[in-house]
Amino acid sequence: MISDHTRKMEEEKRSGVVSRFLGELNITVRRFLFRVMSSGPIPQHIAFIMDGNRRFAKKWKLEEGAGHKAGFLALMSLLKYCYEMGVKYVTVYAFSLDNFNRRPDEVQYVMDLMHEKIEGFMKELDMVNRYGIRVLFIGDLNRLYAPVRVAAEKAMEATAKNTKTYLLVCVAYTSSHEIPRAVYEACQERSGRKDGKEEEEEEEEELIKVVDLEKKMYMGVVPDPDILVRSSGETRLSNFLLWQTSNSLLYSPKALWPEMGLRHVVWAILKYQKNYHYFEKKKKQA
Amino acid sequence: MKESAFIMQLVNGTHDPRPKTTNSRQVAEPEILIRGYKHHKPILSRVTDNHNPLIHITLNLSIMVTFTLKISATSMIASKTNILSIYKLIHKPSYFTTNRFTKPYSSYGLATTKSYKNAQSASIADEERSMTEFENHALRNGLRAEAMPKHVAMFMDGHWKSIKARDLPPELGYGAGRRSLKEIARICCELGIRVLSVYTNFPRPKEEVDFAIDMTKSDIEELSRNDIRVSIIGNRNAIPDSLLEIITRAEESTKNNKTLHIIEAVNYTGRSDIIQACKALAGKVKDGELHPTAIDENVFQQELETNCSEFPNPDLMIRTGGKQSVGNFMLWQLAYSELSFVDKSAFEFNSTDFIKALQVYQSRHRRFGGNKI
């Protein structure tokens, strides 16, 4: 089980007796909490918009890039909680195509941070493979800086065999880029197939079905998100997963992204459980 | 020459507004320059006193070029800061022009936000005429006129809870819904909100159609009196032909009304909108009108059903009924909209709730993914 692995990992880190005891207590309390919550339906797919890093840095008077670093730490702990909880797919909005409009030094900093973290991730590949996490990078990867793109592709290849849990990182992604691209790909495929089929079945071939479109989207490999969590209290989608979140619960805690913790995940899942029947009904209608 | 030096100073941003030689002409300069491109004649008439056509032509060209093309960033920024500061001294800022001055053009090069920013109003005359009216209404309600959303989308949900709870027959329920809609439309006209989209997701499409037809049939004269334009988006296959005729007649007769544009969504879902846009694009590609590589966001947006309006993308979406989700309404268009969820049901939602939602909208900070503006 993942929680056993977590315990082993945390044990390895701690040395003193008291800290080990507290660590054990922490894990046990969490396990108990998750077992209680599992009595209701657990969402399959949670999506996070990581908003508020810069505001966090300003609030605590840190230097400019430290907010993003703190955000990465928060991301790791939230991933841990989600996987312990039993959530199979986690999507994260790391970088938008619009974020390329920010100051170049900030963009460079974020790209360097991503590169560094992916390299760090590659070093611990055997542990990742033990947990069975598959990492996918979603978006227009050609727009990324070359070293990041190369590292991302290597990471995707290395974890391609894992199927237990999925982590989808959206970089250089906007929904309004993804949807026209899916149309383009579907058209290409349709015209490619048509050349082979000549004039038979022309009527059917003309229509592009929803199924084709969803297959061609970047996010076609995973089901739609059940919950979309946006930190820092803003309630907007910012061009993230517009197609896929049509029937998902939106939750906007006021905490900035580096301040997000276990209680927000728990609260989001409780909200989902409260509205479970409504969303199931909506999904059946669609 | 003094005049040419003055003009070059103004263009390069080192203009000193204090009058130097002749008082009356110098003081009048800033006001005229800022008012609009069409008002730069007095400068030229002053320049032509020189009786030198060459200077007249070059100065004319330089003014036109700097104002219309905004060549260099430095002069743009310098002219912006000067003009903005002088403008603030003379005029109250209006919600059309401050946007033009405070948002730098260069920041939206790469991304998709260009198609999402609601374009500024084309006619300057309209804005001058109604600026004070809108401001008065806005200030009376505690809102700022310059930060008013151009397009508000209303998702009216929560019908069934209230109808069942109150044991009302559906006709009465619809009547209450119609009344609250009319009130909200009236407020929009007063405040200067240009487009109002309405979506009522009744469980069965027939009821939606009935509701929409009710609205349009009885209110056509009232709509044209208030200068309101109506259009209906959604899948028209479910509507019988007679009603379809009424709808098209209403749309045609109110096509030229400019104050408020009400978009009713009947039998509409965001996904079906995107799919029909995809089909239209695929059809165009098949016919050879469009090359597949030319498909991008702007092309796509033209195919959606909301392209009938000037401001297709909502700035604010209000959902009544308490459920916190987008609910398959206008998926593409809501990419950068602020979402507001209200716990009341659609019939209890009245004008004070609407004003409160607008106040919350105005307190939010919209960045569109870029830097803080």
C-alpha cells in the first residue's frame, strides 16, 4: 500500500526518537482519517490550479522566485495525500500559454525550476516505479525551452509502464489551444482515412463524432476531473480544461497555493461526497 | 520654432503644461489632444499660421503617426503617462478610455487573451453621451462605472427546489422568473452592461422553449421601446416551426437595437456548441475553404454561436441555485470569466443580489495569465 511506503520513506528521513514518534502518529492519524472518508465515494480525478505563488512570496517578504519553490513543496505533499486517499488521477496546472507573457526572468526562473525538479524526479525513478506513478506532460511541448522539453520527454518515457496512479502536469497548455488542435488532428485523420477509402461511406465519414474529438485531445487518456480546486480564492477557470470540467465541482479555498494542506483536500472530498448524486445525475444526462 | 518645439516635446513626452508665451492657446492644448484623434485640428490651424506648408505636412504626419501607430515603446509610455495624468486633472475617467490607456499592447502578443478581451466601444460619441448617465447609476449602487463588465451571463438554476417547495404551478413559476429577468435587464440597461446571456436549464427542453417563447412573444414592443436586441442560441431542431417563425421575427425586428443585447440559450449546452463549431470547421476544410493549419482560436471563436454579439465572452457568470459547477454552459467562452455562485434560487434572485454580485466582481483582480496590471 502506498501509505506503508510513505511510512517507510518518512522513517528513513527522521532520526531522533521524538520526531519518529510524531511522524508515526501523523501517518496513523491520516490513515484513520482516510479510512473514515472512504466510507463515501472517493473522486477518481482531481485537478489543481496552482495559483498564488507570487502573492505568497510578497506576503512573507521572500525573494521573487521563492514562492514557486514553496509551491513545489506544497504540490509534493498534496500529491502524497491524494494518492494515499485513493485518487487515481491528479492533474496540475503548472504553466499556461498566457504565462509566457510574464516578465522574461520570471518565465526563465519557472522553466529552470521545472527542469531541476524533473531531473530530481528522474534520480528517484526506482521509488517512483515502485509506487506505480505515471507522469504525463500535457500541452504544447514545442513551446517549452529545449532542456525542459527533453527532460520532460525522458520522464514520460521512463514512467510509461506504470499504471497505478497518474500525474498529469499541464505545461504550455490552454484549453483554447487544445480544442482547435484536436479538431485539426481529427480532420487530418479523417482526410487520411478518406484517401484510402475513396467514395464509399462518404456520408458517415463526414461527421466528426464527439468520441473522435475526445480521443484527439491531450487529456483523452484520462477521464474527466471530478473536482477542480483553485487556490487563492479566485473563482475562474483561466482557460484550463474547459471541455473536461463541464460537470465537475469547483472548489476555491482562500489559501494561497503554498499554504494548501491536508485540510483542503479533505474538505474538497467532503464537498464532493455531499454533491455526489447531483453530479452523477448530470454525468448520466450528458 | 516655438510651435514645432512644443509639438515635438508633447510627442516625445516632455511637455510642460504650464503656459509659456500666449496663455489661451497653450492651456487649451492638452484637453484637445486627449479628447480624440479627430480633435487635433486646432494644433494644425495654429501651425498653419506659420504659412509654411512643409512644416504643416510633417507635423501633421508625425501627429497622425504617433497617435495611430504608437511606434516606439518609450514615446508610447511617456505619452501615456503624461496624457493620463493630464486627463485625470480634467476629465473623470470613463470606463471606456481608461482601459485603452492602462493596458499595454505588447503584453498580449503570444497568447489567446486577445480574443477574450472584450473590444472597446467603437463609437466615441455614444460613450460621451451616456457616460454621465451610467456613472450616476453606478455610483448610486456603490459600483465603479469604469470596471463594469461588458457581458454578464446568468445561469438560472434552482427552479425545481422552489417550485416543489412552494407547490406553485409552473406557470406562476415562469412568471416570477420572467419578472426577475426583466428587472435585471432594466438594471443592465441603466448600468451600461452591453450583453446579458440567460440560461435556464429546465429538465425538459420543451419547457425551456416555452419559457423563451413566452418572453419574446409578450415583450416584443417593450423590447423595442427599451432598445433591446434579442437573439436565441441553441439547438433549433427541437423547436416547432411556428414558434421558430416567431423567434426569427423577433430577432429580425430587434436586430438594430444597441443598448442591450439579450442572448437566450434554449436547448443549448457548451459542448454541443463546440461540437457544432468543429463540424462547421470540418465541413469548411472538406470543401477546401479552409486549410487545416489555419485552424486556431480566433477562427474557432467565429464559428461558435455567440459570434452574433459584439462581446461574445462573458466577464462575469452568475449561477443561482447553489451548485458550484459550470454545468455545461458556454464552456469555451467562460475561459477567463469570473464565476459567482449564489445560494438563492432563480426566483428569489432579485436586483440587490445582482448588484452584490457586481460588487464582488469589481473587487476581483483579473490578470489573464500575465503580469499584474
